[in-house]
Amino acid sequence: MEKAYRIKKNSDFQNIYKNGKSVANRQFVIYSKENNESHFRLGISVSKKLGNAVTRNRIKRGIRENFKVHKADIHAKDIIVIARQPAKNMSTLEIQSSLEHVMKIAKLFNKRIG
């Protein structure tokens, strides 16, 4: 994902946690907040409690892939995705379907996604 689509600064994360809205399902928590860009920005948080680096990176790759697939359909917001414990045992496809579910609840899509 290009640099413009990433949230890296701790101050940005803190601002979104404080002023954003949160929605969750069993596997993921999503914080979202309006931004002044023409596209969304994504921050990913996967705790060391979820496993070793291999496991954490696999989860992050699944999350990034899901956002890449839906790139055109997502509102211009700052989004933080936090992985929860059950996410560590999921395949990439399961991660994507679970993320889509929580993104629909958070109303992050511009149009109806099946």
C-alpha cells in the first residue's frame, strides 16, 4: 500500500483512538474518524500477545490485502484495525470475511458490498 494510505505516527493513532468511533466483532476492532484527504488511511495494530513475528505479519498481510481489494469502495476516513486473539488461528480468507463484516457494521463502504 502506498505511503499516503498509511498511518504511522503515534500522535495520529492517539488522536483516532480519542476522537474516533469504534466497532468490533470477535476478531477485530476498528476505529474510524473522518479525515481531510480524498482517500482512506490505514493503521494496523497487532499485539505481541498474538504470537511471533511470522504470525503477526501474516495477520497484517491479510488485513492489508482486504483493504487493497476494496480500495475504491472505502470512505475517506482514518481507519485503525486492531487484531484480537481469535485472529491468529484464521486463514487469509477468514480474515478477509471477518474484516468485511466489521467494516460493514462501521459503515466504511461507499456502496453496497455483497
